[in-house]
Amino acid sequence: MSEDTPELTAELVTDGVVPSQPAVSPDGRWVAYVVAPVGRRAERRLCAVWLAAVDGSSPPGKLTAGTAADFRPRWAPDSASVFFLSDRTGSAQLHRIRLGGGEAEVLTDWRGEISDARPLADARLVAVAATDEPTEEDKRRRAERDDAFVWGQQLRCRRLRVLDLATGELRTVDGLGSRHVVEVAPRPDGGPLAVISWASPETDPGVTTNELHVVDPETGAVDDLGRIGTQARSPVWWQADGSWHLGYLAEPEPYGGHAVYDVAVTAGAAVHRDLTAGMAVSPTGLGQVADGPPLALFAEGLDTAIYRLDPGLRRFRCLAARGGLVDSLTASRSGEVVAALASTAYEPANVHAGPPGGPLIRLSDTRPALRPIRWGAQERLYYQASDGLGLDGLLVLPAGRSRADGPFPLITWVHGGPPARYADQFLLGPRSPAQWLAAAGYAVFLPNPRGGVGHGRDFTAAVVRSVGGAEWSDIVSGIDLLIAEGVADPGRLGIAGGSHGGFMTAWAIGQTNRFKAAMMIAGISDWGMLAATGEFGTLDVALAGSCGWEGVGPHPHDQVSPISFASKVRTPVLIVHGEDDTNVPVSQAIYFHRALSWYGAEHELVIYPREGHGFAERNHQLDLLRRTRAWFDRWLGDEAPDDQRSKGTAR
């Protein structure tokens, strides 16, 4: 390494800041966004709202001090001030700060939990999503530490409320009853609100019980537009044929891939039309445009494209393809200016802005310390599955090396989801450490197997009720290609991944002994137990095909659960999990650990206290990075033992 090239340390990976939650001002001149520490949720750490000129004419600067958690910026209709949530007074409250300077004013003193606020076009009212304030009985029980609860009542329902800026009154809209408010979108002309709600604040059954409503913020009158698909989100408004329409993202079936739906807000029965049927790309987000049809982001293989809806034809038209990852799209009132987070192979995510069909200018520069680092060459891979289906993925070579220097020890890092993907983006982090491993001399394969997004709904739905099938063979095809091309050393193969990628890791080592090391992060070992204890509950039955209460068995989910193949594991595996994970509970890791211990398989179990499905504490992030390298060095490095079969006798 050159003396002028700094070393990539674990501290460089964890100690930076990242932008999130961009919002373009209605007049298209400014972008407000949040800057927070790497890997930490903005709502739980010190973070600030920043401001940048869309044309890049002035450097970005802090709009708020960042002495608390300042997050979720929303623009006032006149573009002269920004509303945001902050816990600077103890709990998250709604604040407003003017662009001309001065202190932020506190607009609420609510004792429930405020999760979002949306200013209405008339500038008098703000739609607020918040839980109820504690009752006197709640306070008494807390004081007496009487914390027993009836299951299903431990979570507070989030209700729609309306804040009158003139009086400070925050009144509740009662027309939604006990429905849990998930997302709110004001109509751009100041008319009613679009609301997506769940039957319960619990994720299961919440995500499968979505309904769409239109609510009058003045009278509280509610017009129900009916049940909509699974995991619905991103409602937007537009006008066509003399009437208002609503669009939203939802899955026609669980894990079957998102579609964009359109429903006319008129008298009579609501008809929800699929606007993306047959498209070979995957919608990932919608952007509200006040004066025209909405914009949308679509995952297109390893890239992302911005589309605009043609209301007359009821189809989306591509405006511009963007290399790599684009996320969190937001637009000005006219739709002539957009802002989003964008990342490419060697550039971390930053805020970019510009015309939707033209070049986007980078506005933020949150990680300049990484620029001098020498990165591993990142290649796009295109190959065929065993059945001939076209696939893609990424290959990151060891830093400073080329293919001609191979073969290399290869680590396959499987993404989570499964409806996710690797775009051609910058991959450096505790849970996506491709460049961290490349700096240590490893080649890293990042496959996009079936079940992911970017190739249409059929591609995503291919794993429904059949996890571990085609997606596993897709991964194997990529590994075999890299071996055949002389990139991968067949005697030094590793596999790893988090969440669904953790499941695929555990599945892989129960199917083959070709891997010499594995790392399972927050992964699934038993699908039946996940349906029983995970927060997505019965939704995950769609992947595994059954659950444990469907008779005596054997059940389909047993056939795709790694725990069923624990006796066959010969690959040393590092199991890592957060103690407080509610998505994939830590019992999944403990169960796999006990099974591997029973059969004498080489493994380690590491549990991080206070962590959920992602790891937020700096010391845990540092430990995970170092432990990852150390584990693969132990089994794939130059000093790794030749015989790596597990020791011990099966009982």
C-alpha cells in the first residue's frame, strides 16, 4: 500500500455520518435532509436537519443545531419554513424553523408518540399521526410498576389528528375508529387526506390488513376505499379525467412483489387498477407532484430509473435511467425538480437534486474521509441460471488486484428480504461489508437471485412457498461461474448474509460441504418458529408454505428449515444475533446453536445486547466488522487448516 493511501480501519467505516429523508421545497429551490451517524436510526441519536440549495450555489449547512434527534423534515406550503420532529424537549414533538434564521418554535406538547406530521396546502392545519396520551390509569400503573399487559394491548394505536396552527389545538379524527394510521398524504390543493391504516398496531396482522381512506380534515368525515394489498405504502394524488386519483404501492400477494395501484376518488364502488402489470422492472417508491402526475422509482437490474405516470394511458414512462441505487425520491410542486439519495460503486449515498429527466447534482458530501481509500474493483456480473434465466449481481475484487491475480478466496454475501437487491452501489458497512472484506484480500460475490427485486413481479414471487429452491441454485450458478473463470479458489469458499441472507447461509451449509466458513447474521433456522414468534408472523408463512398449527405434520416448512439439516453441517459457522430482535427473534440463533452443539459442529454464537434486527451501537458495529474478518481469516486465510471438518461425535 502506498504511503499516501490511508488504511481502511473499522473506525472509518463506523464513525462517519450519512444523509437521509430528503425533502424538496415546493418552489424547487431547496432540499432539507437529515444527517445522522452511520448505522443509527435518526430518531434515536443526535442528528440535525441540513439545508442545501438545489442549484449547488451555496454549500450545505445545518438548519437545526443537532443537539437532539431532529428528523423527518416537511416543508411549509410557502417554502419559507420547515416542520420537523425533535426530542429536544424530552419526547418527540413537532417543531417549525424559518429559513431566515432564529430558534425553532415548539408546536406541540403531546404526551403520546408523534411519528409524522404533514402540513396542509392552506397553511392553517397540519395532519399529525400520534398515539393517545397516557391516561390517569396508565400513569398509576407506571408509578406502581404494574406492567402486566394483555397481549395485543401492549402497543398503542396511532391515530390521525389535526393541529390548528393558530390555536395550537390538536384534535383527533374519530372517523377511523380503532384503525392504526400508517401513512398520511394531504391532497395538494388543500382538500382531503389519503390515509393508509392497519387493523392493529401489531405488524402481524397489521401488514396484511391495509385499508385506504379519504378523510376530510375539517369535518373528520371518512370515505373508505376498501382493503388494499399487503405492505401498502407511499400514497400519492393526481388529477385525470376531471377527477382526483390516488396511487399507492402494495403487494398483490405477500412477498409477491410490489405493484402500483390507481383508484379514482369518486362516488360509487372503488376500483383499484394495477398500473404495473407485466412490467419487467420493480417499483420501489412514488413521488408526489402537486401540479401533475406522480413520479416513481423503479429498480432495473443493477440500476434505478425515474418514471412519470401517463394518466391517459395509465402506464409509466421512463424519464431517465440512473446508474446504481436511487432512493427516497421527492419532488417540487411543479415536478421540475427532484431530490433523492443516490449511490454508485465507489460513492456512498448522498443527496442529489436536479430535473427528473436530466443530470442530478450531488449536494451533500457526508463522508469525504473515505475518498482517498483504495477500493476493490467492483464489476457487474451477468450470467445464466441452471434453467437459462438471466441473472445479475456484483463482484468486488481484492483491493489493488485484478482478475489476472486470481484465484482468490471468495465470500458470497447474500442479501436480505428476500424482496431486496444489490444495485451497483457503494457497499461498506457492518451488514454489507464487501469493501471491508476486499481490503483484507477477499473477492466478494453479491448475487441477485430469484425472490429479489429489479426484474418484475414474477421474478420476486418465484420464492413464494419455495424458499431455498431456485434462489439457492441461482447463487450456486454464480459461484460456479466465478470458479470456472479463475476468480474464485474452489478450496477457499465462504458464505454469509443477514436476515433472509442469514437463512440462505444456514440453508447452504446444510446442503453442501463446499464452503469452508459461513457467517449467519440474524438468520432464520426454523420457519415454523418464525411464524410463531417473529413480528411478521403469518406473513412469513407465504415464504415457507405452512406453519406448525396446520395439523400434525410433517409440514412443508420443515423441508425448507435449516434446523432440519443441522446433522449435515460440516462448515464452521459464526452465528451473530441481536438480543432484542423482534423481526427474527434471537431464539432462531439459539435453536441453531443447540442443534449444532448436539451434532458437534464447529461454530460460535455471538449475541449483542440491546440490539434489534440491525446493530446500532458503535462498539457492536466495530466488533462485528473485526469479528467478520477474523472468522474468515481463520478458515479461509493462508494459515487456515486443511481439514476443516467439524470435530465431535454426533449423539
